[in-house]
Amino acid sequence: MALTLSSNIQDPDGFYDELLATHEGLSKDESDALNARLILILANHVGDRAILREALQAAKE
């Protein structure tokens, strides 16, 4: 399995709106903590270390 970098989310604009709404009213620190928790939840869902390693590298570039 390879890391999917092309658009793969149904209704990406709707998801982005939900993501922004989730951060609404939070301080910078609270928003950063939410992002960290979200990353860990999604990383746990993916589970595959090779895919996660590719994602880390892609995000760094």
C-alpha cells in the first residue's frame, strides 16, 4: 500500500469547514493540542508505520 497524496476526501470543502468549526473559539495552544490529538488519532487509524513514515516525509517537504 502506498501513501495517497491525490485528493481522496468526499466533499473536501465540507471537511475543511468542519475542521475550521472544530477550532472555533479555541486559543492557539488549545488549537495546537487539538491538531496533535487529531494527528495521533488518524495515525492510529492508519496503523501502517511505512505509510506513516511516508506521510511524515511528505509533510516535511
